[in-house]
Amino acid sequence: NQWRIVFPGNGRQWKDWKQASTFYSGNRIQTTKYKWFTFLPQNLFEQFHRLGNLYFLFLVVLNWFPQVEGFHREITMLPLIVVLLASMIKDATEDYKKYQFDKTINFSKTRVYDK
């Protein structure tokens, strides 16, 4: 049995509670970065902000033109796909661990001390 202990502030902070409560709809902790339906586009967007991934994407696109083709098209895509998949798996496992930790924190018992 682990308890979260919440210490409320003084009375001056409760005056603006109604206005502040519109910004915070719940008392839930959420540290995850992705949702299940935004994982792929958001992760790809973040991955292609890295210069190395853009360089490999440029090589893949360049290799699809027969005049410039240096290697087979599939061989050029392989390093980019491996790096993107490894990064996606790492980000997904980290985000899932954060989700599980948030779930345990959000469903733990809480004691509130009041004056």
C-alpha cells in the first residue's frame, strides 16, 4: 500500500480555483509522448528532423532515378529502414513504460492533508 500525499496550498490560491480548473480538466498525471493513433506520424516527423536520417532519405530518393543509381534500390533503403525501426521500437517501449508508471501513480490511494 503506497500512498500519494498531497499538501494543498493556502486559501489565497483557492480564490482563482474556478478559473484555473478550466485549464486542468483532471487530476491525472500523463508523461507519455504519444497516443496509439499518433505514434507513427509523430515519430516519423521527429525522426526526420535528424540530419543523418534526412541524408539517408536523400540517398534513397536519389537512387530511384536510373541515371544516378549507384546501388540497388532495396540496398539503399535498408540502412534507413533499420535505423527508423530501431528508433521506433525504442521510443515505443519507453513510452509504454511511462504509460504503465503513470497508470500506477494515477490509481494509487491519496491522502489530502487539510488544516
